[in-house]
Amino acid sequence: MSTKTKIALVTGGSRGLGRNMALALAKKGIDILITYNSNKVAADNVISEIQSLGRNAFALQLDTSNIQQFDKFIKEATELLKEKIGSSNFDFLINNAGTALYAPVTEVTEEQMDTIYNIHYKGVFFLTQKALPFINDGGGIVNISSGLTRIIMPGSSVYGSLKTAVEVHTRYLAKELGARKIRANVVAPGAIETDFGGGHVRDNHDINEQIANLTALGRVGLPDDIGGVVAFLCTEEAYWINGQRIEVSGGQAL
């Protein structure tokens, strides 16, 4: 087994689940590059936390809905890694960045559809495509989906449908990248208490209680429930897991 330090790129790593994933990966001895959309202060705080764990950590700005930024971002990221680490390559890509859309089918606008499509499918597809030349053979991709591809909650039709597309895409990645021994898997969180969607699950008592009552383990998920699973998928122990959807929901809506 290689003793070379591994590097993970985590999109949307400045807050919520992405922050937790970045920290969990760092605790596994992996160096971290995170992206943030607008909150540089939050990103810098995550970098400080990771560095306090003894790992290298860096942050770059990226709007994952703006595909036109990707070439520039990949150039910046690989040059930064080359300068700081000695290699422009990295080992793991965690496609986590995202935003919510809560709207019934009858009210979704074309603009809303385009925004969510760009972030949750087109952005994931093309960022992965542009990153692939720089992902080391034997590395891995973890795409973040949602319990809402299985659990149908009114108002999440666009979000859930696009996450389903990501899940199918992930299986294609696993198949097409097998020759390079690059694994691709999906982690699908259930409802989690974060500021995602304006704190929709965390701050609305009725929604929180409803989900807790639907969940076998009797509560809503927390960020700490997710990050460790993503980190595990980036270890040698998880090497034989490939092309899989792993729902991490505490047994929601069984």
C-alpha cells in the first residue's frame, strides 16, 4: 500500500456537510483542497481547523453552477497543488456543493430549473470531466446525492430528479474509469440539520419532528453522521466498494 499522502478536493467545503467531510477526510490523514462559493471567512476557518490536525489544506473560490469557470479553476487548483505539495494531481474528488429548491411541480420556473440543473448535474458532470486528467489512477470520486431520490417529499421534484441523474452518472463513471482503478460511489444523506435550504430541516420544528418520527433511529441526521462515511470511501478498506449508492439516513422512511 502506498504511503504517499493522498489529497482530496471537496466542493462546497466551507460549511455544512462539506465542512464535515473535509474534516473527516483530514482525520484520515488526507490533505484537503476545498472550494467555497462566497464565504471566504468560513472557508479560512475550515482551513485553520484542518491545519490544526496536522494536514495541508487550501481553499479556492468556485461557483459550481458556472461551467465557464472550470478551466480556470482546474488550472489554479493544479498549479497550487504543484507549488505547495509537489504534484499537480490529487486522489479524490468529492462533488458536494449544492443548493436547495423547494417548490411544487405546478410552481417551478424555467429559471429555477436551469439553476438547479447547472449546480446539481451539469456542473458535477463537467467538473468531474475536467478534473479526471489530474485524478491519480487508483483514486476515487464520491458524488453527494440525497435520500430524496428514494423518499418522495412534495416540493423536491426537480432536486430529487437531478440527484437521481447523478446517481446513474456515477455508475457510468465506475464502469468507464475501471481501467484506471478509479472508483465512483454515491453517498445519499437523509434529512440533515444544517443551514442547507435556509435551515429548512434544522430550524422548522414541525418538519424536524416529522422526519424524526419517520426515522428508525428516532432523530434527524447531523453533519457528523455523514462526513465519516465519505472519508471511509476514500480509504483502502473501502477499495472494493464501487458503483454503489450508500444512503445515510438513520433508516428514514423504511
